[in-house]
Amino acid sequence: MKGNYDLVIIGGGPAGLAAAVAAYDSGVEDILILEREPILGGILNQCIHNGFGLTRFKESLSGPEYAARFISEVEKRSITVLTNTAVLSLDKGKLVTAMNAEEGVFTVQAKAVILAMGCRERSRGALNVAGSRAAGVYSAGTAQKYVNVFGYMPGKRVVILGSGDIGLIMARRMTLEGAKVLAVCEIMPQTSGLKRNIAQCLDDFGIPLYLNHTVTKIEGDERVTGVVVSKVDENRKPIAGTEIHFDCDTVLFSVGLIPENELTKGAGIELSRGTRGAVVTQSRETSESGVFACGNVLQVHDLVDFVSEEAEIAGVSAARYILGGEVKRDAVEVKNGKNILYVCPQLIDKSVGGKVKLFFRVTDTFKAPTVTVRCGNGAVQTKKLKVAVPGEMQSIVLSEETVRGLNGSVEVLVEVDQ
Amino acid sequence: MSSVKVICTECPMGCEIEVLVNGDEISVEGYGCKRGREYAEAEVVCPRRVVTSTVRSSTGRMVPVKTERPVKRSEIFAVMEKINAAGCSLPVRIGDVIVRCVSEDINVIATANVD
Ligand code: SF4
């Protein structure tokens, strides 16, 4: 195997695939994609439901169909792909150490690297629910893999904790396959999933959604036999006397996703506390020049369409870096203002040129809020939204002129007019 | 007169649309675009859904499938029964018909290339 490539992409899911195609089309043809699973496509392979691609392709595709469009683009360009290959480490000099059955442990020297490892599910451990470790407790994504990839149903009577999109999708999926989904419980006053998933996955099947509720006990020794769900107060503490009991054999957790950044940390790259992904410029370049990040490893997206868009930015930027060399940064910081959970990118590099799209999430539900981007004491951009909820990522664009005129850090904030 | 609230699922905006029904007259409010208007009307008259599922192939590998067009929502479980009774042999390509006419003249097609 060749020991060096212009561009090494870690991860062959939607982000890695779109980044590869964009880099290739920008003039870098010597590309290697490293993928841990036996096939390309990442998490999309188990997302057999439709609704992907509405923004990008103006049609509703299933996950595998969406992936297939990008896989065929990669194949057309004869980009090198190694599947069943796990990346062990990335070092400061862009040396990638990986492992697979044919080669054993091997290294690849890259001129630029794109991190596209995706995310993983938050575990039950992070939640501290009382009860023994009985069988029948799964993350929603694991259950999704059992049902859709292995064709095996994890249980018959199901309670879902958390209203993340995968949990909602699995409520419908298991109902279709004959299971009874008794409840979806969400500790917050609003769901974390997309509105359309509430409508299509719960309302269509009469599955009750309990907001401000959490699981306080999982019963059963060897196998789950039931759960107790309680209402919570404003401080998210269970209220005594509000317990509801469900007989069930399965509990699914859908309590959020976390970018998978072990490799990034190992490479000494700076991470953001808000996104839990790398701190990046609008080129999606990390604190390590020539190392880029995109997709769910950078920030957890709600829609794959935006993953592809972001990955293309990273692909084009990586190609520019490889062909044009390093350009000295002229960066200003993007800060989280009032009611903002995070903004990505966290830096605007003025040497890059072009407009900048800032993605952000809000901390709470706001009706008809105004988003403002401030620099110094003045607003440089504003936008009115119909509604903003934490579960749906928003964005605001700064024009090329605006970016050129920035003379210090900017702050993004969301307010509801009085 | 009755009013029905519909969340449009046609794009990520998720507009909350109100459909007012007055006998045979239907009026729609709150839609962000034409597509949503049509969707909301259909939701009240005869809601339809694309059904997605899997079919076990002869080698045991699961093949993801979907109805090529939306079926009547009331038919979803009948459609699932037909999908679950079906099998297929490999390889399949995206778009291959896996089960014919599961509801009206709508076929179930493969949504992944599986070798
Ligand atoms: S009405 Fe139009 S804009 Fe609104 S959600 Fe439906 S398709 Fe999207």
C-alpha cells in the first residue's frame, strides 16, 4: 500500500464522502478514505426511513439512498477507499496510524487530513437511573441496528426515554414491526427531535409523549419487567407522588449524541465546550493547520443535508490548503451571546474571503425571536425567525463585505422583542 | 365548521398549518409554500405516508425497502404484513421492485444496493 496521500479522510459516512468529492473536484485527486465498517455510508445505512435530502435534492430519500448518491460520486472519481479499517491515532505531523486485517498496523503520511468520524450516542450511564443492569435496555441507535440491519426485534413492549430523533424514529419502526410503544418520556418541557418526527412517528400511531417526565426506576433482575416514570419540577427533579408505572420488556434511550473526538484529542486539537467538536474557522480548519473537521464529529446536525454542505466546505478548504499552502490566519472570535448554546464556526478567518454562514443552537424555545450578530457595539447582521427551539439548528449568513469590515470579535445573540 | 392543525412534514421548516373545513369547502392558512398547502389539504382529506421497512434476502441480509409512493395511512399495517411476508434474492439495486402492488398499484422497491 502507498504510504502517503495528499488528503486522508477519516470516516466514510456522509461527511467523509461529500468532503472527498468536493476536494477531488477542487483539484486534489490523491485521496484516501478510511472507514471502520465493511461498507461506506456510515450511520445512514441503518437509517432506512425517508426524509433525507429534502433540502439538497428536493426529494425524500431513505438513508441508504442518500448515501448511495455520494458513494457513486466517489466511485466515479476512483478515490481510494479502505473499509474495515480502524484509525488508531493522528499525530501532529499528519501521520495517520491505522489497522486492518490485510495490512496489520500501518501508517499513512498526509498533507491534509479531514476528520469525519461522526458521533455516538450518549449512554444510560450518563443518566444514573436506579435499577439493576437488566437485559432489555438499549440505546435507540443500537436497537435501530438490530432491527434494520440484523432483522431482529429487541422487544415487544417498549418505553423510550428521551425524545431525540432516533428514539422517535424507533418508536414508529418498532410499532410497524408489531411492538407496543407505551410512552416516550422527555425530561425537558420541549422535545429534542424534529417537529416532523413528532407528527409522523408519534401522532400517526397515537404514541403518548410525556414532556417534563423522566424514568426514575427500571425494574427486573435478568430482563426488564417494567419502568417507573415521574414528573419533574422546574429543576428537573422528580416529584414524589407523580409516578406512573409501565409493564415493559424494553427500554430505549435516546438522550442525545456526542461528537466522537478521541482521535482529535489525541492529536492535541482544541475542542469547543459548546459543540464538543473541534474549534474551527469557517473553512472548518481546526487549531492544527491542514487538519479539517466536518459533519457530526464537529457539531451534531439534525439534517444530513447540512452535513453534506459542511463537508463540501471542508473538502474545498483542504484542497486549497494542499494546492496553495498555508495562509496566515487573520481570525476573529465568534462568541455565544444571550440565549445561545453554541455557534459554529467559533472563528472567522478574514484571510479566507467570501461570505460566512454561522450555525447556532438556542438554549430554550423562543417565539418570533430576532437573531443579532454584533461586532463592538453595533449590529452587523440581524434575522427574524418564526420560532427557535434547541432541537433545531439555525443559521445566519454574514456577507463578504460584512466579514471584511469586522474589526474585532463578534457575538451572536437571540432576543424576543418586547 | 372545524379546524385541524397540521404540521407540514414536507421540509425541515415544519410549518404549522391550519386547515378549516366548512362542509365541502376547505381553506388553508399558515403554509410556507404551495407544497405545504397541498400536503395539509391531503392530511385532512386522505392522509398518505411512504412506508419504509426491510425484507430478508435469501442470504439473510436485510434489504431496506420503501413504497414507491405514499400509501393511505389507514393501509400502513396491511402494507407491513405484505412486506413482512416477502423475501428476495440478491443482488438488488436501488429501485428494484421487491413486492408488487401492496396497496392500490403501488410497489415496494429496494432503497439500497445490496450484493
Ligand atoms: S409549508 Fe412549505 S415551507 Fe412550510 S414546512 Fe411545508 S414544505 Fe416547508
